[in-house]
Amino acid sequence: AEGRWVRITPGFLLTMAVMFWLDEGVGLLGWGVLACVVHELGHLLVGAALGGRPRWLSLSAVGLELNMEYPAGLSYGRELAVALAGPAVNLLLLPLGRQFPLFATLSLCLAQFGNYLLAGVSFGLGLFNLMPVLPLDGGRALWCVLSALFGAQTGERAADGAAGVLVGLLAGIGAAAAVSYANFTL
């Protein structure tokens, strides 16, 4: 419903139930949720530093989406900074642990439990989000750069084309792996 800050879709609940069921005994789900929260906090902090305020957070079958409102809008460069903030936090989680208190606390928790799952899951989430496919952060970043260089319409067409090529490649690799290994879950 409109006006609510957090929106949770039935698809999100179903996805979480399936992931909880599949995760039994593995223990990745909690670390994955924490990596997603850290990712969105990166967007939130940079967005707030640029004058934005959160409008809503959507939890859907495909993940979390934070929508920010900016009084004067954002330049392509500033939107690029917001888009890359989430993956940057994911990718830099452990190396920054020695220098910044928030990351030091997370690193200490990891070391105490002898578990580096958060680092691995966070790193994987950061890399995944850098794929140049909209609405992922990499797609937004590509759109910002291309739009700044060639205009919004050309940037959008080029970003859509890059996404199509990447999705085609990934589908082809998946199909080849499924046939080669006779395992369609790949």
C-alpha cells in the first residue's frame, strides 16, 4: 500500500521460505541477509550525504530496493556514486576491518566465530550487483556513464544492449553447462 515505508511482497516471503528450506544445515541465509543489509546501508549513507532521504524500501522476490528522494535531483556523477556505494561496501568489507569501527566490529565477529561466510557472501553479492544489467547497480552505473557521455537516450539504449548481450552469454553458458554436466540446476 502507498505511504508505507517498508513494502514486503508475497514473492519475497515465498523466496525467503524456499531459501530457508534449502539452507537447512548450511547456514548461508543469515549471512546473505546481513550482506544485503550492509549493501543497502552503503547506498543509504552515500545518498544521505548527497542530500537524499529514503522514501521506501521494497523487499521482493528479486531482492531489496531502496528508493531515495533528492530535493534537486542527482547529476550522473552523484547517481553513479550512490549506485556504486552498495557494491563497494560489499567488496571492501574485510579489508576495511582494520581501519573503521563498523567494519572492525564485523571483522571481530567473523574472527571470533571462525567464520568467513559474511565476507564470501558479501563479496559475491557485490560482484553480482556490478553486472551491467538494469536494475542492478552495475546497470545503473553503466547507464550513468553512457548518459553523461552520449545523452540519456543513447545511454539507455546502450545499457539495454549491453544487458541483452550479457544475459545471452550467461544463458548460453548455463545451457552448455546443463548439457555438459547433465545438471539443469546449474
